[in-house]
Amino acid sequence: MSKLRVGLLFGGRSGEHEVSIISARAIANALSAEANSQKYEIVPFYIQKNGVWQGGETAQQVLKSSEATENPAITPNLWQFPAETAEIDLWFPILHGPNGEDGTIQGLLTLMQVPFVGSGVLGSAAGMDKIAMKTAFAQAGLSQVKYKAITRAQIWSNPCIFPKLCDEIEATLGYPCFVKPANLGSSVGIAKVRSRQELEAALDNAATYDRRIIVEAGVVAREVECAVLGNDNPKASVIGEITFDSDFYDYETKYTEGKADLLIPAPLPETVVQQIQEMALQAFAAVDGAGLARVDFFYVEATGEILINEINTLPGFTSTSMYPQLWANTGISFTELVDKLIQLAIERHTNSKLEDSVK
């Protein structure tokens, strides 16, 4: 029986390029484990920061060293792919951030007409855009913090509008509040603000990252997360909690060893655990998720409120990332998890072909 050729796609054009490489290396190790190596053949593909795809020895070397590289001798051609792409049976994209988990690469892989791990175009796009995501959550009846969606044009185009916009944010959300680009992951471009001066600076900075910006009210709460695995009948993991000493869970805190601690399972009442798990599954369905997702919540212990924060349809997949750790504590090892994700991708692709045949 021939092995399934799995195209491991990593790197990418976002600011999370290096994290993607580390995630890919962990997945490659899992696919190389004895239980999986009998079923799968790993074929790595590295996307340089300029968008050029590299296969063969270059991709292998980046995967082995965990260091980004870029060959200046290669003239960028974003329409040319390595010849090996035509031989792939299934894609395992582990591209974090824009051009990786926002529906763009998912659209390309859909056109290739082979299975791929994770959500499709709709789920990925909704899971990446914080404004679209919150709209979907509201429609599903999920409680969340107060927020205001604004655009770059409101910040930069008319000097007369900007002060009124800040007045409105102060009146409806108050301080502290968080300013976030709508379409960036891993806390990139996010700022916690406590004054008018900080608000103006944060809005101006966020507008350099994205034309859509979201401002959220701050809340005193515990930050907890739940992992989801499945397609039409997904399952929820145990709950994990993030604790940290920094002002908020920013990029440095998230990816610097020792800056944050993960408590798995989180010390929570069983009724709260069950409610978070139910809400995680509702959120997954609200954005049409598939395969995997990590759903983040605020638990306001003083009032008992559970507020959904966001969903990440392609979470970090390093050996220390929350998503695989949550499943490890639920009874599914890293090696088993990678195998299950591949099987879920095949299941979803098979169902899609059935739907196409009916049409």
C-alpha cells in the first residue's frame, strides 16, 4: 500500500514566518513517528518571505535548521510552483497570519482539488477578520465584550472626524481598552490604552497594519482557552488557562519562554468548564470551522460571566503550543493529533466531492 504524500506548507509572508517554521518542524517530527511514517510521506514546501515557493533541498534545510532563508539569486515569480506540488495527495498548511490562515492559501489549495487540513475559505477568513468574527458570534448569540469597528479612512482621511471618533470610543468603551488591527494574528499591532493620548497613538499605529481596526473594552478576567477537533461533529478539549505578569498577552509574552504559564486543566468549576466547551463548539459552527481551532474566552470570576474573545482556525502547533497541549491533556497525543487532522481533511474532501456530484 503506497504512502499518502503530505505536502507540509510553511513559512509565508506574514510576521509569524518564524513561528510557522517551528510549528512545521513539530508536525514533521510527528509524521516521522513510527505510527505515522508507515502511512505518510512528508514533502516539505517552504514559502519565502517574498512569496516564492521552495521545495526539495531548500525546504528540507529550513525545516531541519528552523531558520528562515531567502535565495537572492531567484527572481520572484509568485505564479511558479515546484514541480513536486503536482504529486501531493494532501496538504498540511501551517502558515500563520495573513496569506496563511485568512482564506487566501485555502482558496489556492481548493483550486488544486486535493484535501487540506483545516477550515476552508469561509471559516479561515471569518476566523482571521476580528470584525467578521464578532459579527458571526453576535448572530450565534455568544456573549462578548463591547467593541467598535472602525476603518483607516476614519482615522486618517478627515482630521475633523478623528476627535469625534475618539470621543465616541471613550463614551461607549471607556478605559482601559484595546486597539487591534482586524486581520493580524499573535497580538501583532495590538495596544492597551488608558488615556486619550495613548488611544490616538494606538489607532494611528493600528491603521499602518490594516485598513480595518477594532477597539474592545477592557475587562478584568481570567483568560482561558478550549481546543476544538472535528468537522460536522466536533469535540471540545479540556480547558486551559494562561497566566502572565505582563500588562497583557502581547506578542513578546506569547512567544518568549518563561513569560507566560499554561495551566491545564484550568482550575474552574465543572459548570463553567461545560459552558466554555459548549460555547467553543458554537463558535466553531458560527464561522463554519473544520478540522481544528482554538477558541479563547474571558472568565469574569467576580460575576460568573463567560465572554468569547476570538477563534483561531490555525493555531500554533509547536510542542509547547496551547492547542496540542490541550489535546494531550484530553487524551490525544501530538502524534495521534496530526494523524486525526489528516483523516478529518480526507473526510471533508470526500464529502465535498459528494456535494459536487449532487450539484
